[in-house]
Amino acid sequence: MKPFPAWVHRLWSAWDIRVTVLWSLFLQIVLIFCGARRKTIRAIWIEVVVWSSYLMADWVAVFALSKLSNTAMEEISCENNKVPCNALMVLWVPLLLLHLGGPDTITAYSVEDVHLWLRHTLGFISYVGLAIYAFLGFWTGNTLWPTILAFALFIAGGIKYGERSWVLWCTNEVYPQVLLPIRIDNAHHLVNYLGWNACSDAMMLVLSYVWLKALVPCLAETGKLDERLTPAKVTNILWDMTNGVETSFKFFELQLGFMYDALYTKASNIFTTVGCAFRILSSICVVSVLLVFILISKDEYSSIDVYITYTLLAIAAALEIYAIMLVIYSNWTVVWMSKHANKPPMMWILRFLAPLVVNCRKRWASSVPRLNLLCVSLYAGNSTILRWIPKYFEMDQKFITFMCCKEEGDLNGVKTLIMEEVIVLFEHFSIDVNYDNFFSQRGELLLERLELDNKGRDLWCISGKSFEVSIVIWHFVTNYCYYLDNNSNVGQLREISMIMSDYMMHLLVNQHHMLGNVVKCNLGSILGCFGELMDDITKEGLSNDNIEVCKRMLVWEPSVCTSTNAHLEAPYSREYGRMPLDASELAETLMGNEYNGKKWDIIGHVWVEMLFHGASKCSLTTHLKQLRHGGELLSQVWLLLTIHGLISPSPYKSLRPMFAETLQKIDKTSLQQI
């Protein structure tokens, strides 16, 4: 017995090629519109859509190409010396090569795809050969116009597909002159010229591009820095603009944007002479084929195939035009035009285009995820759905973090506090100090400034604790102080500290690889320390009263060994077992009379130093991987520290004295608002 009836087989045999070709076209539309959106949207749905479309796009196109090659060899024709019924399919073959080349907005889904450039190159050779095989099969003396048009489309498809393999190879080899192809010979004079002509947005883009181009060779151990663009010069320019903190972080966001484009898109190839020429040629071929196809007679062809061919060509031409518009409306175009700013038309266009590119488009997710363990604890105690979720592969913990994680969009206070800490580093410490050692002591910089005794230093540094346990302890301390603080005159530091505490906890639980060599935080181990207390709180109906919960947690003493902690490895069991007592002791000290007036100043700066420590330990590859997930504030902090010569590798360490001198001249009124 056949699993499918005969009519299903007939339907699939008649429509398999047509359905797969249209499905391939649909996937290209999804990728060109959603491929670049993933860096501005931090959501699961965009990840699923882009990931599934990226994986299916090549498979569907290759499947359709294989079916076309089989059809071409079957000699399907109505009668001898007449036009074959499938004659228009010869145009679909090179269009599938266009699909295999992919849109400009996404060349690689991840960094790992970049390393597979050789596989893509072998695929390019194989599939182009298969397309030529199918093209020759459809080539008959009765299909002159479709054959000529298909030849023109072959030029466009070959360029598009070859361009993808070339970009992947160049990105894998990390050639700075290829990744950042726009050459600016005299950046110092160009920046001054843009400043004189009141084109500050273009000046910022040029600065971010030039400084990134100096950083990439340093990471690749080639090239050197243009010493005329020193940190003093850049800092003066940034702080002379309207808002120093906001402008500085916009500077880092633009650099991360260039990094994303160089790694995951075709931008680096388009702005070369050869790449630009090929792009113009391929676009002309696609649009010309559409126009000619509209003019020629199509009476002898299948009406269904005519409509499908119209759809394929029209959407292909529309996508080419849309891609050109994206190129024009991009950071790269502004940098290229700035290079030729001395020509009158260019400066006029720059004054119109640069503000639109810099200020009127979203560059990143512009928010940070927040995960609060207090909320997680209360949700775990109240949720009835958790009992139905299997515990395999930590599915229950992933569900809890998904339900309790929220986004915080107001980061102005956080960025101001971070910039204030950088200024403090240069004001209170020698410019020759090894900041890497400081960042390894979470809170050491603050304690140096406060000149505490050894007892206070050991307490606040959580002496002997690992980085992940220190984050958890300070997270609970921040919660205790946040909900039990009766002082209303604490400014924004209270909210800022809470945001940073929740953000660091999110990194520890969901992105622990971004904090260096730390052990992933196991929610079951942490919540197990308060397991008995949470059960009592749930029974008493206090789970919605955060203040009462914090009061109970502050004075609660766990048993020596609970069943939840029994499965942990010995060293981490001891650390987590002591965690509630350490958090309570530290919170009571901070809420005492001695430190109550500057409690939030202490907590806020400790979190900034922990953020600096995590940024200094995160590898470059990890930062680059995170760019496709909407970016992270931690990556901007890493750029901030690297450009200012505070962590390695950095080409700017020798310029610390000039930077410190400039910081002394900065108007700090905007920093004092918090």
C-alpha cells in the first residue's frame, strides 16, 4: 500500500520545482529584512526566524537546482521543432545562484560560519557547475531569448555567489585592509576639516572608523596607530559636543556597528573598487533582464511559468534596489563621502545624510537584560507550572530565567557612572599602574580610595571567594539595601546600582562565558540556600511583599547541609553554603551608621568595577559572537577600556598621560547629576 495517493504524486511532480523556487525566494526576502534586525532586537523570535531561514535557504536553493538539472535532461517538449513547455525554467537556474549568494545583510550567521569559508568555496564551485549543467540542458535552438536572458543572469548570480565566498575568506584571514577597505590617509586633517564645516556627525563616524581600523591591526598584530589621533584629541572632540557621556557611548556603538558589518555582512566588499564595480554590473544585469522580459512576446510559454518568472525577476530587481538603498543609508557611505568632503557636493550631502545615519536609526538593542534572584526565588515558590516542566538539560531553570528576565532601556545613569569611574582611575592612580591587576580584585579600586583597614577590605572584597560567588553575594546585598533603605534622598544611584546588579546576574546565569573563566551559576544551588525559608514564606502568604522577604532573608541562618546542596562539588558547596551569611553580614555593615550616608556610592562603584573585571576577562571572539544577539553593554565597556589603554591588547597604552591630562579639563557637571 502506498503511503500517498496517486493524485498527491501527480501534484508534487507538477509543482515541486515551482514551489521550491518560490520558497527559496521567500527565504531571501526574510533574510534581507530580518538579517540586520537581529542586532537591534534582542528576542527569541528573531533568532529563530533568522536561524531557520539561514539554514533552509541554501538547502532549498540546491534542491531546486537539482530538480531543474533533472528536468533539463528529460527532453520535455511539446513537439519537435517547437518551444519546450519548460523553456522559461532556464531563467530560474541563474536566479537560484543569486539566492545562494545571499543578501547583503547576512553573509554569515555566526563567527563559526566564517571559519567554514573553504566549505562555502567548494560549494560555490560545485553548484555553479551544476547550474551550468542545467543551463546547457535547457539550451535549444527554439529558446533564443530565454537563453540570452539567462546568460545575463548568470553574470549576476556568479558575482553574487562568488562575492559571498570571497567575503568569508577575507573575514577569516582578518585582513584589516580588506575588512575595513576605506583608506583614509590623513585622518587628522580630515577630522579638523569636518569640524570646521560643522559636520559633527560625519566627524564622529570618521573617528570611530579610524580608531577601529587602528585597533584591528593591533589585535591581528599588524599595523600601527596614527599618533596624531590621540585619546586627548578624541576626548576633546567628544566632550565638546552636547552631552559627553551620551556621545562617548554613541562612539563605541558606531565602532561595534562597523565590527558587525565587517563580520556578518558584505559591506567590506561593496566599498572596494572591484566590489563596487561588480555590484553595479550585477544590478544592471538583473534590472535589464526584467525590462527585456517585459517587452518580449511570451505567448508560446506556459502562463503559470510566466507569472512565476515575473515574480522572481521583479522581486530580484526590487531586492537589488533595496540593497543599494541600504548601502547609501549606511555608516560606510558617510565615511567614504567624508574622505571626499573637500568636493562641494559631498559636503552638502554629508550635512543631510550624516545626521540621519547617526541619530535617526537604531544601532543596537539599547537595553540590558535584568535578572533578579529575589524575583526568581519568589516565582519558583509560587509557580505551579514548574512541576510539569522536566528537569533534563536544566529546562526548568531556563524556563524560570525566561519568565523572570526583563529589559531595562534607560541606561543614561549607568553609562554616566561608568564614565565617572574611568575618570577616577586616572585621577587617583598612577598612569603606569597595571590596571589588569586592579580589575582582578573586585572592589579593590574603591577600597584604595576609601583607605579602609584590613578588616573592611577583607569583608568588602569577599576575600577568597570566586568571581561568580562574589557577584551573587553583592547581588543579595544590593537587594537587601534596595528594599530596606528608608532614605529617600539617595538620587539615582539606588536605581543604577540595582540595574547593574541585575545585569551582572543575567550575565552570570545566561551569558557566563562573557565573564571569562567562571563557573556557570546554577540557580538550583543558589535557591537551595534559601529553600526552607522560601517554603515558609510561601506558606505564610508573604511572597508578594519584597520588603518582608528581605527582612526574613537578612536574619535567616541556613542549616549546615541541605539536601539541595548535597549534590554539589565540595568547594562550591562550601562557598554557596556560606553565601547567605556573607551577604547578611556585608549588608548589615553597609546599612550601619558608619557607611549609611555613602552606601549607594560604594555599591554602585563596586558593581562598575565588577563590570570592568568581566569586560577585561571576556575574549575578543566572545564579544564578536554577541554582536549578532543585539550586542551587550559589556562589549561597549570593553571598547571603552581598550581604547583608553586600560586593558590588553591595546595600541593606546602609551597615550595614557595625554588622556589623563585631557580628563582633568572635562566639565564634570553631567557626571555629578547622579
